Amino acid sequence: MIRSMTGFASGKGTLGPHSWTWELRSVNGKGLDMRIRVPDWLTGLEAALRGQMSKALSRGNVTLSLRLNRDESAPEIVLNETAMAAALAAVKRTQQMAEEASVALATPSAADLVALKGMLDAGADVDDPTALVKQLSTEFATVLAEFIAMREAEGQALAKVLDSQLDQVAAFTDQAAALAEQRKDKMADALRENLARVLENAQSADPDRVAQELALIAVKADVTEEIDRLRTHVTAARDLLAQDVAVGRKLDFLMQEFNRETNTLCSKAQSAELTSVGLELKAVIDQMREQVQNVE
């Protein structure tokens, strides 16, 4: 079962005075690129979330956001004035250095400074976020499972589209094989006529050498290998679609091989009908390649 790289999931939860909202989304990517946004003071949470996603996902540009709120009726939050003074001094010095280097910096807001680790003291739940981190890590597993389920559902839809396109490729390949078979006699007659004409107008020509050259031309016009490879690629693609692992990279490489064989087929066609079928093949393969870009 293939999976799409596009997905979305969300979730909510509460623990004591805290409530939160998860948002997990992804789009296409060559590898696995994870962007995780969680409060800095939740020590160990980002590493735990990154570990869960690394085990479950193979590809995609994945963004995870955690919005954490605290109930206003909770005990009063106390500002760590020493830490804040140090932070303000660091901001001031940074701005001075930036001005000296003619670099413009945005002024941090009060919310930015308060969000820094160690700025607030409001009881054990903030000083020691262990219980909150554990709860968030546990609940994220459910969000991740829903996210994967959505990617699998989209993957099933993708698989149906790709399977239908492979049917078209197989049908056009059979057409190309039939047309190539039909033109064999015509090509043989044309080669014999060309050989007779050359020998008639060039008495000193070596008949064996001329025959070798014409045979080489015939080989270059033969599309049997291309047709055989296209059929092999169709079988390989169907096998990949049936696997229960990430196959996006392999399918992408296979699309390149499909395109290569079709281009060669068109270059060897030497007939309007075979060229037309080759162009139809190229169109379907291009459509397949677009779909494959979204396969994990």
C-alpha cells in the first residue's frame, strides 16, 4: 500500500491549567524535512516528537505546530526578573552590534521575551514540565496515527490513478508492438531496394560492406527492445504499487526509464502511426510522473 506525502491532522488536549492544539501537515519533498514548533521550556518534547515522526515517516516536508495556552484562573505567574534583565541586556547589545554593522533587526516583542525558557515561575507545573511533556508526547501518537491514516487514504486513491495509467501504457505498448510488426515487411523491401540501387550505381562497392551498413540501419530502426523494456517497466511499477513500504523514489526513477524508452521508440519510429502511439505514451507517462511526485 503506497502513501501520499500530502496529509493533515489536528488534535486538542488539556492537563491542569494548560490546554493545547496540535496541527500536523505535509507536502511533497525529496526527503524528510521536519519543522517542529513547540515552546522552548518544554524540555525534551521536540526530541521526542522528532523521534516519533522519524520512525513513522520516510519523505515529505512536514510541519508540526503546538499552540499551548494557560488558564487565566491558574495561580499568578511570577516573572523571573533576573533572567529578563539579562535577556534585555543581550537584546540591547545585539542591536548595538547590528547598528555598527549596518544590519537592520526587528525588535523582539514582550511575548517573544516571556516565551524564553526560565522567564516565568508559576509553580511546579512550569518549573518541572515533566508531566506535561509526557502527556503531550502520548497524545501526539494519536495525532500522528490520524495523519498517517490520511496519507494512506490518499495513497490508495493515487494507486488507483497510477494503475489506470499503467493500463494505458500497456495498451499503447501493445499497439506499438503491432505497428512495428506490420512495418517489418515494408522495411525489408525498402532495404533490399536500397541495396540493389547502391550496388547498381557503385560497381566498385563491396557488396558485403554495403550489406553490413544496411543491416546496421535495420537494427537501429528495430524497436523490439524498447517495447520489451516498456512491458518490463509496467510489471515493475505494478509490483512497487503492491508493496507496503515507501517506494516513491523507486517509482520516480522508473518514470525516467519509461520516458527514456518512449523517446527512443519515437526516434526509431519511421512511420506516422508508430510516432503517434509514441507521443500518446509520452503524454500518459508525463501524467504518471506528476502523480508519482506525491508518493512517499
